[in-house]
Amino acid sequence: MLPTPKKFFVTAASAEGHSRLTAFDNALLKAKIGNVNLLRVSSILPPGCEYDPALEIPEGSLVPTAYGSIVSDVPGDLISAAIAVGLSENVFGVIMEYSGKCTSDEAKAIITKMVQEAFSTRKMNLAEIKIAVAEHKVEKIGCAFAAAPLWY
């Protein structure tokens, strides 16, 4: 049985690279999670999971992470990625991710509505939202990335 994460933070960054993969990797490095192994998870924050913006994760760790990303090789494209963690008062939280060809303000508005809908559907009270957004204007090959890493 896997342990349940106890801490999380939100992060977002953008970067250029010489390939689609290195653009993604460079964005991970800027987001301070480039030297860990991401295990993509879906949308539920465990009950009691604490927000820790200064959290440092050991290099090489297997890290459950909800994330959204977009890569473009079209110069001039404006791309954004957003992550939002909706917190309840006494039960689990909900994580939503979004990426698209839009401004960071548009991505933030979309991700906020997504979290509000998720809480409404579950008939839960939304106490707080933590959001991180990255916007990028592509020069050659660019990536926008946003994530909520979970840790123990």
C-alpha cells in the first residue's frame, strides 16, 4: 500500500528548448521539480494535506503530481498552463489543471471556474484556492507548465 501524501505546493514556469522534450524539461527545472520523477495523478488532494510553499523534495524521488502543460513549436504562439487546488474546511481537496493557447489571465479564470464546478458537483464548501499560472510567448519551441506536487 502506498503512503498518503501529507504536503503539497503549487508551481508554474515556462521555458524554451531545442526540442519539445527539452522545452518541457527546462520548464520543470524552472518550476523547481526538474530533478524528480513525476508520477501523474488525477484530481484529489488527500484530507489534511498541508500547503507548504517552501517544500523541498529530494532529487530522484517518485513524486505524485497533478500537472498541465503545453508545448508549441510555432513562433509567436502565446501559451499558458495553470494549476488550482481547491481546499475544503475538513475533507479532501480537488486539483484541476489546464493548458491552452491563451493568456495567463484567461487560464486563471478557466481554472478557477473548474475548481468551483468540481466543488459544486461534490456539494462541498470551497474554503480557499491555491493557483499557479505560467504564460509563454514561443520563440522557437516553448513550454508552459503548472503543477501541484504532493509529498510525505
